[in-house]
Amino acid sequence: MRRTFSVSVAAVAAACITAGCGAGTDFATDAAEPSKGDTVAISDSQLRDLTISEEMEIEYAEYALVKRCMEDKGFSYWVGPVASVDARKAGRYVIDDIAWAKKYGYGRPFDEAAERERSEHPNVRFPNALPRNDRIRYNTALNGDYDDVLSVDLPAGGTIETPRTGCWAGARTHLYGDLKAWFEAKKTVTSLTPLYVPEILADERMNRTVSAWSSCMKEAGQRFSSPDDLREKRIEHTAGMRSEVARKYDVELAVTEATCAVKTSLGKVARHLEGEYRSSTLKKYGKENAAYQRMGLAALSRARDLTSE
């Protein structure tokens, strides 16, 4: 699996203002490509970003196609898990949803569930129980050949790769129509944060609101200069804590953070600035963004066709 990470804590923070941070997994599949009669026409006037629930529909469809592909190759495979809407809210720059903070703190329940899945999910246990040669065949069938890859140069520098083959590549080829075009468009559009994050952090509107938030936190007995500072110190403070103790600490701190974020409008300001600066940056990549949106909507249509089957 190949994963992409932002270049700094600040970049990660700003990248997660609107949507939760989740490390995307890049791989490819041998599933059937869309038939010629499966063309999905998306006009320019229809172009838009997918909603979270729509992204989840596509992810479920990917899993269903991978399951079919792996079973065709003689292996067992299970659908899921797909992260919930609440799980995708974890990792934002600042929490300003008090109800979410009371329930999840900083998302520790999701982290712990993911850790269990990494060891206990049948898609992990099944291949681990196979003889070595069968396990190699399984991984190649699922993830493809890492000596045969597509690569994209990212706008902020660096390169990311994904195999052309394997059941994951096939599922995405089926849904998006053109794996290479989709991969290039997606990785370009979703890797822009390092280009505009410094502008957000330097914006006086952001600095003024962060200062107000910090003052609010201080009045509540919590001394943090910024949400980034809070997150770094929280990790240090909870290291080695028992799970239940860390959860209690997280919830109390997260509720305080969210209360101050609502009082000072930090969440709203941060989201507004991200939208403003991201839109400006996207103008340089209009062709890639249009392609990414068009293929996403086409994938959604195909995913719903699969569901109806």
C-alpha cells in the first residue's frame, strides 16, 4: 500500500479543516473495464465535488468489485470496512462540533477500532494464515505488481505511484473508466494543500481568530497558543495512558476546544479561508479538477448501478 502524507504538521492541520484526514491507499485491479455501453455523460454544468455520503457509496462499490475479482481468482475477500461520517470528522484543524467532541474526544475510538481491524479483520487474518507462496499470490492479486506502476509528479514536489494491475486497480478502472487519468487528476487535485497552507497560516484573519481562541482556552484553564500546539502537547500528555483514562482526558479537552472554537468562530473562519485559498489555487489546475469531478460523478453513477444489481 502506498500512502501520501502532508509535508508538515501545519499542512496536515489546514488540509483537515473541512474534511477529516484519512491516509488514502493507492493500488490497482484486474476487474472488467466499463463496457462501451457503460459511458456516463457528465456535462460541465453538472460538475461538482462529491459529498461524503457519495464518496462512501463509491468505496462500498470498490470493495464489492474487489471481492468479486478476488473470488474469481480463488481467494476469499470481505467487503469493508468503510469509515463512517463521524470517523471522517476526526483530524480536523480545530473541533467546533461540541456534540461530536463529547462523544468522540479527538477520535480515539476510531483509532482503536482501526488498530483492531489491522490485526483482526478477516481481510488481514485470511492472507496471514496462508502458506507463503499463496500469500504472495494473494497480495499480487489484490494489490498488483509494484514493478509495473503509474506515477504522478505532485504540484508541491515529489512523486506518488500506484500499480497498474491487481483487483484494486481493476475496481477503480471499472468505476472511473480510466485508471491513469483518474489517478493523475486525483493526486494533483488532492495534493495542493502545501501550496496554500502557508497563506492561510499567515492571513491576519486567521491569526486574529487563533489568538482569540487561545485567550478563551487560557480562561478555561488550558494554555495552548493554537490548535496545532494543543495537538502536539495532547499527544505527549496522553502517551502511556490507559485507554479509558486517555479517552476521559480527550473528551474534556476536546469539549473545551470546541466551546472556544464556537465562541470565537475559529472553525468557520478556518473553513472560509481554506475555501478561499483552495479555490484560488485550483484555478491553476482547472483541467485536472474538472476531470477529477467528472470521473467521480461517473463512478458514483456506476456504483449505484452495481447496488441496483
